[in-house]
Amino acid sequence: MCQAPPDKPQIRSVVANATQISVIWDPLQSNGGQPLDTLYYYLDYYEVSSFGSPVPNTRHLSRNFSHNVNKAIISPLLSLTYYSVSVVAFNKIGRNSSSWKRIQTIGYPPDQPVITNVTIAINAIGIEWNIASTGGYNGSKIQLYIDYQKWSDYFNTSGNGLIKILVHGNEHRISNLLSNTDYRLRITVRNPVATRSSVWINATTTGVPGLPVISNLVSTSTTITVSWLPSPSNGGYSMSKLWYYVEYMQSDSYQGNDCPVCTISPLIDNFYYLMDNLRIGKPYIIRIKATNPGGISYSSWRRMNTKGYPQNIKIDQIIRNSTSLNVTWFPVIDNGGYDPSNIIYFIEFINKSSPFDNNQLTCNACKVTKNLAATFVIIDGLTALTKYYLRLHAINPTGASMSSWESTTTLGYPPDAPTEITIIADARTASITYNRITYYGGYSLGSITFYARYRVNAGEAPDADCHNCYLRSYGTESSVQLTRLLVGTAYYVQIVTSNEAGQNASQWKIFTTRGTPSTVVDIKITTSLSVVVVTWHRPLNTGGYDYSQILYFVEYGIGSADNDGCQSCTSTPTNKNTTVSLVGLKSSSEYRIRVVTVNPAGISASNWTSVWTRGIAMF
């Protein structure tokens, strides 16, 4: 059997760190005809110069490895150095080498940067640092950058707000920052091996004072006292370098930042200020100006009115009586900044024939009511049918306001009640007459209204105001007509006279309208072959009419079982007679007969009576 050296090994991978090279090769499956346990490996390696040539005296061989080992580590080596590596397989016959693999060892991780100094400005932070070692790298292999963000963005899990700046050397100034703002920052160094960062440090830019907040405003008619909470911070400066001023001007609203027309207070070393000599009842806008060496901060504008006079004074209603006036007014809503309860009222009045000028401020001849907290007053002791002028005064701690003059005339008196009432009633109408009144309550006859108010007699007289009188009928100074009355019905009625001062009424009187008559009585009917004679007595009740106004007629006809009447009734008038003969009737026939009574109010009919005419005798 022919024996030979091993096959040529194949390197699978070569990996280096700073001090070692790890080599892996594919194990050989044969040993040149010899048993595998006589197969061995070792590594052959040397340094390579920057020119690519071997460095003298640097070639080394590793120890031997058995046939079942296919990886080995070469150490210790120099960092950042090129090496060439080959795997050698050998047996008792000879050896064979793999191709040479060239690889460079890497450097070390950099040391953690240390921030040595931080300087603070209004919109910038300066930072200095030191890095003991860069792990053997330099130049383009080293990257330095600053990470920074506002503290307000720190808890933003999306990472928003984190800024990276690539830097060189060992110091840098971060510009264009927000003043008076908390930041966190660190230095990071990166080489091909690893990245190292300093610990986070906190730094706050200096700036303007924190915003002052107006906490209270108290006004009188000519002053406003403003109080405020101190600025929560002074932009990084000591609080001894914080100063306050108050800016204000008369205005209903203003939101601008610059205020060239504002009044500015002197320097204030506390947290309140009295603005005086202001105008009564006017709006002012106010803000606090806080300053330090870094700049100025302003509070929000606040609006405050000085206390003023009551506004919108107005009389609501004047209810006139003969010798008094009931005056009501709207309560003041705008009390010039005072509480609505901090006000009193009174009415000023005078009887005067000529009008007042609404701009007239004084009225020396006027009378006044007492001061009132309520919103109504009764002015009594006045003269009937007299014109008065009056106005309302409202007073608060600043002063008084007045309504416009209102004019009104007191009332007279109610007229007399009608007397001597006479009632003539028919079935559906009633004519009422009465004596003319002689006292009109100070008014003319033309201003008096006459009317009847009435209701059906329900067993008791209506109450004094006749709340349930459901009908009225207007008339003249001496009579009134009632129409559309119910037939045969009792009524209560009274006559009312009224003017704008009131009314008077007569006593209640009772009358009854005329009604329909009752039915006739004692009806008697006699029959013969073709004649029926009907007689009766006149009705007991004529419905209020004379018997001369009563008429009769008889209705008759052949009877029918299908109804209460007759199939074809005949009506026979009798005028005022109480007997009638019905002739030309059929013999041996049933007739139904009734007597109808008539007066101007209506009719009444007796019940139907059924009779048979006689028949012809048969022989």
C-alpha cells in the first residue's frame, strides 16, 4: 500500500481581537494511507509589516494538535497588528500547508469619558472632557459626539428631543438653546471596538425670570391694589437680582406684548402695589414685569374695573291709585363692581304740569321716599287725577345714579253703582233699565262703561267679584239688553259701572225667562162611525205668558206599531178652542191622537192616545 503526506488543509475562518487570533479549519478525512491517529496539525504565523512583508524574527509555530481538533487560538499577540496564518497538517511521511490568511488584530475599547467642566450662559452650555485612552485608535477611527436633551423630553419613550452633535478635541459650546431650561447631556466616544459614554450631567441655562402670576386684584372707586405670586425661578441668577414693576393702562382689552402707553410703577421690592388716582368706574389692564440680568418676563394681562356708580337704573312699573302710586323697579345687576346687596334706593317725585328735562340733576322742590333695600315702594298721600313726575335713585359706596323722569297721573274714584233696576224678560231675551248715575268719580260720562254680568241661578248668589259669571253684555247709561238666554231659566244679574279707577255694581237681582207651556189636561175623546170628538182643559202652566197667547192644534193619523206617532199625521189647528171634531175618518180603524200646546217660547204635546172608529152594522 502506497503511503503519502496528508492532504492540504482548508482554513474555514480566522477571527481576531486585540491579543488573539482564532483559527478554524476543515478536518481532513484521510491521512495519506496512514491511520488518522497519526495525523497532527499546528499553526504557522508571523507579523506582517505595513509594506506587506514579513517582520524579521516574528515567525512562530504553535503546539501540535491531534487529528480530531480543528480550531486553535494564537496568543498573546500585539493589538492593531497584521499577521499571516497558515494551518500545517503532517504525518510520518511528510506535511502539507494551507494557504496563508492575512488578518489584523483589533484595538481596545476606549475609556469612559469624564466631563471635567461645564459653563452656563443664557442660551448656551460649554462643556470640557477628558478620555484617558482611545483603545489604541486615533484619527478617523475615533468619533466623539455630545448627546443632549431637555429634561422635559427625558420621559418621552419615543426618544423625541434627543440631539447628537459630532465634536472634536476635548471641549465644545452648545449654542441656540432655550434660556432658563433644564438640560441633560453626556460625552460619547466610539472606536471600531466599542462605544463608551460619560455619565449624564444636568445643566440649566440662565435666562429671564420665571413668570410672575397675579393672585389678587382689589379695587375701590379710584384705586386698584394688585398682589402677585413671586417668580418661581430667576433664570439661574440669585433671587437678589430679581426686580418687579407694575404696568397698567385704562383699556377694556389688550393682549399685546409691548405697551408704550402704559404707566409703569417704580421699582417694587415686595409683592403688592397700590395703583391710585384712577378714573371712577373704568376698566384697566394690569400686568407684572419681572426683570433680571438675563431679561424680562411678564405675567398675563388681567382686567379690573375701578368701582363705579350703579348702572341701568330703570323704573319697571307704576300702578296708579286715587291717592297713591305703587312703584316697582328692576334690581340693579351692574352695581359698579360692588356686590348687588350693597345698594339702596329711593324715589324722588313732584306734581308738576310742565315736563322735566331728563338731564336735570337736581330738584329742590321734589319729595323723596325713605331709603329702601327692596325694589318697590308705595307713595301715598297724593292728589287724585293729578300728574306726577318721578325718578329712581340708586346709591352705592361710589355714589348715586338716577333713572329718567317718568310721568304718570293718579286715578280718580270709581263711579256710583246703578239703582232702581227693572227687568222685563222674554223667552230668550231680557231688557234691563236703571236710573242714570250722578257721580262719575272725577271722570266724564263718556269714560264710564256700563255692562251687565249674569249667570244661571245655581241655588246661591255669585261671590262679590263674580268669578264664575260667564257672560257680559254691554249697554248704555240707562239700559242693557241680554240675548241668547235659556228658555224658562232663572238668572242672577247685576249692573256694573266702571272707569279706570275701579267699578261699582248694583245688588244682585233674580229674573226668569219665559218658557214653553205645560201640556193640556183632562183630554176626552168620543168616537162615532167616521167622526172623533176631542176635548181638553187648558194647561196649568203657560210658561209665563197670558192665556190669550196660547194656541192649540191636534195631530192625528192611522196608528202604526212601528213608531210612537202615526204613519201620515194630519195637523188640525183649533186656535184658542179646547175642542175639535175630526171628520172624514175611516170606519173601524185605529187612530192615534195628541193635543199640541203652543206659546211664543215653544210647544208641548200630550201623549199619543189610540182610539178606534166605529164600524157599519151588518144584518
